[in-house]
Amino acid sequence: MRVPLLHLVPILSWITATAACASPLGKQYEYAEQLYLAVDGSATVVIDASIPSLVALHGLPLDPSLRALVDRDQVQRLFASSGCADVRVGQPWIRQGRRFVQIRVAATHVSELASCGPLSWSSYEFGPDGESLHYRQTVGDVTAGNPGDVNWDGREVVAFKLHLPSRIIYHDVKRLEDGEPGAPERGNILTWEQRLSERRASTPVEMEVRMDSASILYRTLWLFGGALAGAVLVLASLIWLTVSRAKRRQGAAL
């Protein structure tokens, strides 16, 4: 089966995120939504979250205690039954005395994510705006649940991370610590952060980005192709010069 080049960016990025989700070198979030967007509007959301946060923010009927094992099939059914398409649930893990799980939701267009129950707290807008692409997302009210007595200490952070397909022209990210503008990571990744307590209080998160209409992948392929063509041309020129000199020497010897 052939995979369109346009869809390789979110697929490869998701594989990288999956491999790094338990890395001690990355910033740890109590709840994180990572959205991988393609220029055609298709999207994949990867949720890395503690079970208590899924109960507190989405009202999911899960047992948040450390003693309870995570039933991946149950988590998959809860998301699928709420209107989420193409749901996959990863292997759970434990951190700081709480169980975590990763859920992946794919959509043919990012606007369809609003029909997925746990992601319906957001509105999604994406499309052309002149010669650029415009993305806007607003995260609104939670569906509050009671996670019981959780060992949270007030420093827990929620994150919304965008993995964008092309060069960023404008964004409105500000760092959580000091409110100063935050720089993109690796040129096309932006992260909005919020305290878990603020998210539980339904404090809105507003995200806006403008980006090039051409995919970074295509730009990279064109650059690679141009470099390869240049290298082939240089090599061919060297071979032609070598052969020409050899023929001249042979003619002079005769």
C-alpha cells in the first residue's frame, strides 16, 4: 500500500513521539494533546495523560487509583463510542504514583476532531488565508469528573502541542513561566501550557498560527533532489574532463 508523501510527516512525527513518551529528558505533563497536522488538513492527535486527569477533565468512567490496572480495550471503547474515529491505545505506564496511558485519534480533516467526545472541548479551524495557511484552536470547557484523592501538588501542567507541516510565519505562544513569547521547537513545533488547576476550571486556551502553504517535506525533497542533481552533474563533468584529457593524450602520443 502506498502512503502519500503528504501524510508521512504526521506518521513519522507520531512514531517519534511514541518512542520518546517515557523519556526522562523531555518535559513531563499530567495531560498533553499533541496534534500532527498535514497541509491537506488531515490530522492525528496523540493524548498522553494520567488516568486521574482523564477522569477530572473528560469525566471518563475510569478507576484512577494506582491499584487498578488500565484496561486498554475499555479506554478504546470509551473514545470510539463518543464519536472518535481510528482510535488506538498504547501500553500504559506509571509515573509519580499515577497510571498513564497514550491514546491516538486520527481524522481525515482536523475539523472532524470536534466530533470526538474527549476532544470536543476544542473548536478547530484550518484553511488557506491568502498565500498562507491559517490554524486556530480554542480549548473550552471541561467535562468535569471526580478523580477522588489524587497526589497532585499543584505544579501539574497541561500541554497542547502542534506539530505543523510547514514554516511558521506567525504564532501567539507565550511561555507559562514568564508570559514571554515562546520560540518554535525544531522550526515547526509549538507548545501552549496551562496549569492543571486552570484547565479544571475551564480557563480557555487560544491557539493561532499562520504558516507556509508548502509542506516542509516537499521543500526538503526538492532541496535534496536539487543537491543530488548538482552532485550528479559535477560527477558527470569530472568524468567527461577525464575522458577528454585521456583522448587528447592518446592522440598526441600517436
